[in-house]
Amino acid sequence: MGLRVAHVANEAFGVDSANGVQHVVHWLALAQADLGESVAVFTRDDRGMRVFGPDVASISDAREPSRSLTDKTIRQRLLARYFDPGMAQDILAWRPDVVHFHSVHDPQNIALAGQLGGAGIPYCVTIHGGLFPAALQRRALKKAIFNLLFERRYLNDAHLIQALSQREAEIIERHGVNGPIVVVPNGLPPDSRLPPTHADALYVKHPWLRNRRVFMFIGRLDAWQKGLDLVVKAFAQASLPDSALVLVGPDYRGSQNALRLLANRLGVLPQLIFMAPAFGEHRANLLAAADVFIHPSRWEGMSLSVLAASAAGKPCLITRDADPLGELERAHAALIVEATVTSVAAGLIQACCLSREDLQAMGARALRVAEAHFTWPSIATRMGDAYRRAIRAERP
């Protein structure tokens, strides 16, 4: 018998942005519904609710009242301002077997999780890379206080924590989480195997790229998390006049301008191209023109961009944090670097020394890894098994 699974996310449902969490919720929900689960997705960004699977009923006629969070502990009173009674009532009225949250550092989820606990509904949390040390450096004091007062209990009261890799599972444990943790990765974006329709499009628009080694990044232009500042500095240090760097994606907190200024100061701006976000056929056309996909993240839950590049048969230059489950490194399908300027520069030089045949062979190995380990039906099955184990388990 299928489960009733409710996903809670801050992002709108769909795949129309470069937000990886939004993509994961979208494809996981659809894959679970294809397996016969009843799935509801509740989103805060657009106040939406989408229901998929055998049971497409939306809200029950018998709405369960939401208890006040202001008449209990000090902790609950502090969370009361973040409590959304409308969403709580909608979720409770849909009567899920399990609720799956997709974030940390979110007081709205913590307030809602307390309501679920009071109603006897188990919940799961996917961290999405938010507890890596480099991620915690942003607003470190605020996050430390928030963890002490609210977040640790939220995570330890969960029936299940999903880690996207074994390394993330270890990071979560070191953070003080003592509940059940399951390692289940993200899956390939379903449009990642689209064939290019105009493989020459990038060269037509930028003819000077022909006969150069093209390094390409596709994703959110977050200079710090994605290590894009390291790439620009590494290009200057490596001195590769016959190479170019193409950065594709939406700006994040002024990173594009900061990277442009940095490249200009270091004298490599003529080797740098910024492009708007790309999806579907457009992304396939861009990847077709790339020699090496580059993603030297300082931290990463699991990069859908790396998975998409691997599915397109592209060799990757990545940090271990960006290597899904370490499979690309084991298969010799990527050049692995550390998140330092010197290491990234060495990786760029190594990639420029490889022949196109060597790079194509590396990309072919990346494709085999992607197809063997990261399909959404298998991931949805693994999550369903994990939900059922968590529901059966006794929690204090």
C-alpha cells in the first residue's frame, strides 16, 4: 500500500530556476507518485499545494485545529511568530503518513515540526548541505545560537534525516544529531539527457572560443559556495591564454559583478564570459561546446549541475564536496582538486595537457556513473523504504 508523503519547501514547485532544492522536490515528488505513493507538495513561496499519485484529494473536510504555540514553553513562544496555522491545518487535514522538510536554519519548519510531533506525525529532514563547516561560516554566530535554542531538537526529534552523501552523514553526526540518518543521493535532472540541437551555438555567438579549451560552470553564481572566486584566481595563476571560462547562471548576492571586477584586476577578464541561466535544450547546447565542466565547491549537498554534466558525457574538474558519493573519482571520471587557488590552478593546467580523446574518454566514464547510480525511480524507492523503516521505528 502506498504512503501519503507531504513535502514542505520554501521554493515554488517546478524547475524554472537554478535552485537545486526546488528541482529535487519537484522530481522526487513526481518519481514517488509514479511508484504509487500519494504525494502532496506544500510550498511557501507561492502558497501552493500540489497533489500527485493515486489519491489526488486535496484537503479533507475535517480540518484539525492547530494548537497554539504561545501557551507552552519559552522555546515555543519564541517560535510562535514563525508558526503558520494555515499551512499546519492544510497538512494535518491531508493526513500524511510522513512529512518531508527540505531545509535547515528555518524557524518556520521548526515551528511546524513541533505541531506535527504533537499530532503524532513523523517527519524527515533533508539537510541539502546546510551543515557543512563552510556553510556554517556564513552568519556563524546567529546559526550557532539558533542551533542551540531550536535546531538541534528539531533534527533530533525527526524520525529520519536524509544525507546526500556519506560525508554529509558524518558532518550531520558531528553537528550533534543522534537520530537515524540515511544516505540517499539526488537524481539526474530528467532533461539532462536531451541531445543538443545546435552544438555549435556557443561558437556562433562567441567565435573567438573556437580552438580554445572551454571550461564551463552552470548553476547559481554564488562565488563563495561554488568556489568561482577560486576559479578566476586560478586562471590568472595558471596563465592559460588558450583557454576560456564560461559562467552560466543567475547572479547571487552580487557575485557576478564581484567576479567581473576580480577578473579585470587579475587581467583575465577577456577570457571570461557570463551567460544567463540555461535549461533543457539550451543547456544541452552549451554543454556540447564545453571541454571540461568545472565546479570547485567549498561545500555541496549534491550538485545537480555536476550530475547533468556527467549525464551529458562531460569530464568534470571538481572538489570532493561536489563529487556525488565519490563515484566520479572512483571511476576516474573527473579531475579532483582541493578548494584552493593553487589546487584549482593545477587542475586547470592538467586539463589543458590532456588530449581531446582523453577528455572524451573521461566524459564517457562520467556518463556511465550517472546512469548507474543516480536515476530518480531508484532514489524514490530508497526513500520510500527509509520512510517505512522510520515510521515503524519507535522514537522517544
